[in-house]
Amino acid sequence: MAKSNEPVTIKKYANRRLYNTGTSTYVTLEDLAQMVKNGEDFVVYDAKSSDDITHSVLTQIIFEQEGKGQNLLPINFLRQIIRFYGDSMQMLVPRYLDMSIENFTKEQGPLREQFTKTFGVGGFGVMEEQVRRNMEIFDRAFKMFLPNARMDEAAATAAAAPAPTRPDDFDELKRQVADMQRRLDQLGDDTKKD
């Protein structure tokens, strides 16, 4: 059966139940979220008034996702959005956001590829794990050569601090990690000679 280009109609009843007319089944907000992720288009109508309530249902899905701890929207962004309500710029914000997310969506493939090239398959997790291991090796080597020396608590805390995640810091962070790796390799080579 060919897939229709028409959006699926979802009806929302007074009891808050959502009914998918395409599959003749009741669905949840989670089901609708999955439909969005799968690229399935739908519209939601109030069953009693026939008003299009798609916007409020999609907003509710975002609210539930954010409530589950999957914080995608930064606090500053949310505050800025709230500030635009009632502002003279309010009518420009939806189109601007729509264009921005559309461009981001188009660029996500190359962005993912670049991110993978830069940080490996696991992205930040792999990088953070490598930095942590390097710091452990450095700490052990430091203590091995200076048995009575202890790293200053503030230095240890600073060394264990998470790596900066701003895009303009990536190159600097990569350079620092490579430099640290080179020094550790040299340190290992020096120990083998002794």
C-alpha cells in the first residue's frame, strides 16, 4: 500500500485521549513523538470543536521530554523566547527559528561527520575518557618520579574538571590533548631507557 502524502489525522477527546484515525487506535504523546522522529506528519484536531491543536500538542510533547530530564532547550534560550512574547519582534521569531532549525537539520550530516572525524565515534564521551586516562597516567608518573610529592588539591580539581565544550575550544583542546599525549610518550620512552 502506497504511503499517503497527507498528514495523519489525530483527534483529541475531552478525556485527553488521542485517537489516530489512520490506524484506528488510541495513541499517547510518546507515540506521537515517535511518529515525529520517524518523519510521519500528523495534525491534531479537538474532537468536539474541530480546532487544529497541533501546535499545543507538539509543545506538550516537548514539555514532557524536557520534564524527563532530556533537556534540549537551554535555560537562556527559554528565557529569551519568553521575552519575545508580546514584543514587537514576536512575529519574526517563529520564521527565524524555523529557518534556523531547517538549516541546522540540513547541516547535521556534515556536522556529525566532522564531529566524528574530530573526536572519534563516541564524540565527547571518548574524548573525556581519554583525557581522564591521560590524567591518571600523568598522576601516576608524577608520583613515581617524586614519591613524596602530592598534587595540590586545587590542581587536581582543575585537572579533573570537564573539558570545555564550546566549538571554538575544540582545536585548542585537541592540541592540548595531543601535546599531553606526546609528553607522556616521551616520559615513557625516557623510563624505558633507564
